[in-house]
Amino acid sequence: MLKKIPKSLSPELVRTLMEMGHGDELVLADANYPGHALHSRVLRADGIGIPRLLDAIMELLPLDHYAPAQAAFMAVVKGDPTVPVIWDTYKEILTRHDPAVQVEYEERFDFYARSNHSYAILITGEEALYGNIILKKGVIPPEAGE
């Protein structure tokens, strides 16, 4: 164990976050997500909901402010009456860690295609419908005077 690493983050996930470069994307997927069909690099966090993981990941992950949006949610399929209240939770967590965060919404199959090009997919225990989110990694600016 190490100090200051949130306990909900596995060693494999921390390693993945470290390996990611500027512009790489991480998919936090709900329990129903077809991650293994979309990507060869799939991590698992079964039994842990996305809000807990998102909060922990955001302690470590800088977001890409060179991009128009730093996060993406899977948009509700046309005609589906679902109202994803989980998005409000995600936005609160993202904004608490990065007040300038911008979110975009991707159509379901565009979200899958984007997942296919992501760095990794993290399948979670999240059960909320449309609970999937993509995070785009940014850079940590050098400290002033270094």
C-alpha cells in the first residue's frame, strides 16, 4: 500500500493511469457495457460504482483542456424515456476536482466507437442506465520557477 492513493484504485488501474499520455482516453463503463467486445485492454472494478471510482481517479488524473470537452457521457437513445440522474453526480464530482471541465454527449454507437480507440476500458459495478463516461487525460503544467 501507498499513502494518498485512494483504496478503490487497484494497482493495475493506477499503472494504467500512469501509462496514459496526453489526449488518451479512459472509459468508465457500467456493469452492462460490452467492454471486452470493444477493446483488448479491459480492467475490472466489479462491485464498485462509478461515482466512487470517478472521485478517486480525479484525485490523480489531470484533464485535457486543449480539447473542447474533457469528459463525455453516453447520450440517451432517441425515444428512451430514461433520465440519467447519475449525470448530476458525475458533474458534481468532475467540477469539484476541475471547475473548468466541459462535458459532451456521444450517441451510443459513436460512444462505442470512441471506446474502441480509448487507452483502456474500466468495467465497474455501476448499475445506473447510461452511466458510462469517458475521461480525456491532460497534462500537469510545470511548477512556476522550475
